[in-house]
Amino acid sequence: DGGITQSPKYLFRKEGQNVTLSCEQNLNHDAMYWYRQDPGQGLRLIYYSQIVNDFQKGDIAEGYSVSREKKESFPLTVTSAQKNPTAFYLCASRTGVPNTEAFFGQGTRLTVV
Amino acid sequence: AQSVAQPEDQVNVAEGNPLTVKCTYSVSGNPYLFWYVQYPNRGLQFLLKYITGDNLVKGSYGFEAEFNKSQTSFHLKKPSALVSDSALYFCAVRDLDTGRRALTFGSGTRLQVQP
């Protein structure tokens, strides 16, 4: 069953803790993306990666970090430097062909407690 | 820079009536345009895209969208709405002529179809 898998579905973090959100795809896609969704603000780009071992900052990268050691995996770490991390996080991937659409995972809802 | 505006937070329509969800965009080069739909607590599902060619694009579930270059718009339409179409709709753009290879999304429009 091909697709993008995000885990966990729900995540709770205490103040001052780092947490890592998982994103795995078996679509053989080159590009992967992390978006943050807040009510009324749409999706904002955190980081993206066009190829293994390379990634670029998006519009709201502060307080987040990523790695792309394998083609299939693009984990996102929410660090304690992110002041308002409570949000819905979406991972996406697509092929390297410019006119193709992105496929999204089911999301991880992160709540700071 | 690339940007997308969805001027309506919510659109209400009666079942069986036509629906339109508005989207305007801004890019410095040529746009790729997309519509996605999101159901509660789920990821986004692709509906349709405009790359080049015919300005009227047909997509999934009976949706279509019209690309208008002079008005920089890409409105989503459906001739007859269903209650099951109620969801959050996002318009997105990618500028072909810049180095940014990621989609920029609008703020979303909630579609409510009343029985």
C-alpha cells in the first residue's frame, strides 16, 4: 500500500522538550516537504528537500530542524526554541518532475502541555 | 515572491446548486496552480491542477477550475453541490520561473453545503 505515513497522529510535548515527527514515503519521490497548519492561516512551509542530504528553509524554519539521510524519510524536530509549537503538521512528497502534484500524509497534531 | 489569496473564509451553498470557491494568485513568472481539499483532521487530497493549455481544467469528484491569466484567478467550480462536498478547500501556486520548488497555499475556504 503506497503512500506517505506520518507518526504519531497525536503528540503531546512539555515545555522545553524537543520532539521529532516522523514522515516516511514509499512512493520513490525525490522531494519532501513539511508544512504547519494553524486555523485561518492555511499551510506555511517549514522546510523542504529536493534530494537526499540536501534541504532548504521555508518561510517559518525558526525553531525547527530536519534531516534527509534517506530518500524515504524526512523527520522534523520541533525544538524548545519554537515558541508556539501547538499546530497540525503536514508532510508531503512529490516526484522531481516540475508539473506534478504533491501527495500529503494524514498529519500529526502536536500539543504543548 | 509567490502568493495566493482566498478572499472568502466560508462559502455556503444549497445542495444541487452550483458552487464557486475563489482564488487569486501572484507570481513573477508562469504559474502552476492547484486545488486541494481537506476533511477534518486529515491530510490534503489533490483535486486538480493547471499547468498549461486549456484554461478550463477538470478534476476529481466533478470539480473544475478556470484559469484566467488577465485576472490572475483560478476559481474552483462545480455545477451541482453535494452535502459530501463540505470541507476545507485550498488553492496553491508554484512559480515556474523561480528557484523555489515548493507550493504556496492560500488560507483556505470552508465550503458548507446545506441539504
